[in-house]
Amino acid sequence: MDIKNFQVGELSWADGVYGEVRLHENRNLWIRMVNGDVVQNTRRSGGGISARVYREGQWGFASEPELSREAVDRVLEMAERNASFLASRQGDASKALPPSKASLGVDFTSDKEPATQAQMLSFLKTLDAWMAQRFEGLKSRTLRLSLEDMERRLVTSTGSEGHSMTPRSILYVTVVAEDGQGQPVELSEIFSQRGQFQDVFEDPAALHGQIEALVEHLEAKRQAVAPRAGLCDVILAPAMTGILAHEAIGHPTEADLVLGGSVAGDMLGQKVASELISMIDFAHTYNGETLPVPVHMDDEGVESKDAVLIEDGVLKGFMHNRDTARHFGVESTGSARAFKFDDEPLIRMRNTAILPGNDKLEEMIASIDDGYLLIKTRNGQADTTSEFMFGVSLGYEIKNGKVGRAIKDTTISGVAFDVLKTVTAVSDEMEWECSGYCGKKQLMPVGAGGPSIKCRVHMGGQ
């Protein structure tokens, strides 16, 4: 599909009626290697055209897996018909969408020669061979490469027009050993960055240091002890802070979920966290640097803006699309995104993060007499009450201000807004993670980040 150069043409409707056409293609490649053997080598692409029409408060949607002038006409006609049908039964002419117009484009296609399948396989085989020689005691090693390109073009009846191509390259490295009882112990590291393979993975040796550290953590985990159950002082490392921000605070502050009854709906303007906590869903840039999942214009033709969620502990706002912005009487943050051509845009996070503070991680650790340093998360879940439970795949005891033994896999849980009120220190570091997917009705690539925070959470144990 030549999405970038396809001419949609001008869209025009009567006053009060809005329409948009989106051309969209996702391209993916997966290679998986286990102990040197290639067990998956898959390439897939899928795309098409979708259209939405808004009439008297009702949306009509249609899509086709084809890129042609005729397909554009068909999906527009069907979307208009669907919107008119719904408006004839429950339309409200007072629900006009706020105006918007943006012309923005960003194309992160590499300017280097594309990597061939053979070059990708050679990279993985070279890295695996080094691991096999360097870490003879491992029971297994798995390398999984995931490459994705998301390309889209949008034209709206309000004059918005834009094109974007955003790639991500992700390498998952998983190592397995045995503990003293012969039971498997597993740990993973994710190498991820915005960009195509040839931009991100040039030299396997560049990953050696982080893989060495991963295996050192795995060795410590072989002698892991069970954590103490109950309410504990902990330091959440950036990966843990990021999932807390995304799952337990981010979702409840998406305006469509607020309208659906999220706990955050009654908290606007109130203190919901320690004054040390500020949190933003960034559109595309932080401190002058492009973020993992940059969104300059959303899938409704609105220029994307940072959504300030919490400022100095006070809940300041929500993430919006055009419809929720109309409802709340505010500007859209340009947060409407769709994952595939046949998905309707939903309010989605982009790059969600708690902002760094002024504390040093070493001093935060030294301030804990009996607690835990929690570094890696395996999975997690949360709901619109901000109640959460996350798995912890790597953590250590803190005893008398020093990091001690590794702990076995466990969980942490709590109510996020309550947990954030217990924060007494926020580190001055800031780390971003580029491999995340959000599963709100449809998958969506997201970025997350943050510092380390000192707080109190409920730990699982035995």
C-alpha cells in the first residue's frame, strides 16, 4: 500500500456533520530462537481504509481491507448511512463536535539500507552463540525479535491532514536456570527502541553488558528467599513505577472511562497523591527528546498535546478525544488512537510517566531499615477504581539500608491513589520503556517511564 502518496480528496458535509477517512497499515516481523534453533520466523502485514461520520451526536463507522478510490467512496457512503440511521433514532443536534484542524506529519522510516532476513538471523545467531559460550550453566536461552511498523494517513472534513510512520524494534532475552531444588528460575530483559532494525540493533556486542547483568540477577535469584507478606516499605524501580502509572492511574484518567464511572471522576481538583508526585501523558516529546511512541496528530485530526494528569499531588485533568472534550467543555488532548484500520479510535495513552524528583536512589535505599527494592514486573492488572495487582519477577531485600538477598517471584497490590499518598521520595533519574502494549479493547503500542519512588505497598509472601 502506498499510503503516503494516496490522494483521498476533499471531504465536505453540511454544517454540524463531521467526517474522516483513515488509511492504515501495520507491518510485523517475528523471529524466535530457542537454544540456537529458529522456532518462529513470521512476517505479516494488514491494512485498509476506514471512515467515520458524526451526525447529531452519533458516530457511523465502516471499513474495507482495500486501498482504492472506489473503496474510499464505499466506506464513506456506508459510514454516512450508519450515522444517519443512528441519528434518526437518538440524535441530538446540540452535540456538535468542537472544531479542529491540523496538518502534521512525521516519518521515522530509516534512511539506512533495510536489514535483510539473513542479517537479522545472523545477528540473533551471533548473540546466542556468545551466550551459549559465556553462560554454560543456563538451562535454556530464548531470543525473540519483534519488529513493527505502523503507518497511517488521515484526512478530515475540518481540513486536518497528516501522515505518520512509526516503527519499533524489540528484542526479548529470556534465560532459565535451576535453583537448589531443581526448579526452574527464569528472568527476562527487554531491549527496545523506536526505530527499524538497522537503526536499533547494529552490533550484538552492544548488548553483552546488560545480558551479563541479567544473568547475575538470575544467579542471585537461584538462592532467592520468600518476601514477608503484608504492608511494606518498598522502592519501585522505574519499570515498576511505569506500570503503576499506566495501569492504575492512566486508565482511570481516560475521559471515556471517567464517563463510565472511573473513581477519578469525583477527584478532579483534589489531592490524590503526595505533593512529590506529578504525572503527565506526553504526546511526543520530553526534555527536547522524541519519546518511544510519538503522536503528533491523533486519529481524529487533532494536534496531540501533553495531558497533565497530576501536578504536585493534585488531580488536574483527563485525557480526551473530541467527544469527551465537548462533554467536559475543554480542549481535546489529541488522545484518540486506533490500532488497526478496522478499529475505531479510542482514548489511549501515549507516553505516560511520573516525573523525576530530587532524591538520589542510593539515599532512598539507605533510608529503609526493612523493606524491598522491586526492579522488574512480569504482568499486572488494574481497574477503574485504581486497585491493582502486579507481578514482581525481580526484587531484593533491603536490610539496614543495604540491598540484600534476592526474593522469589511475588506480587504487590493496593489502591494506586492511596499508594501514591505514601510516597516520601522520588529519584532524580528518568527511564523510558518502549516495548509496552495496552489492551484496552484493542492492542496499542504505548510508552511508559518514570523514576524510582519510595512508598508503601502490600507484598505477597508465604
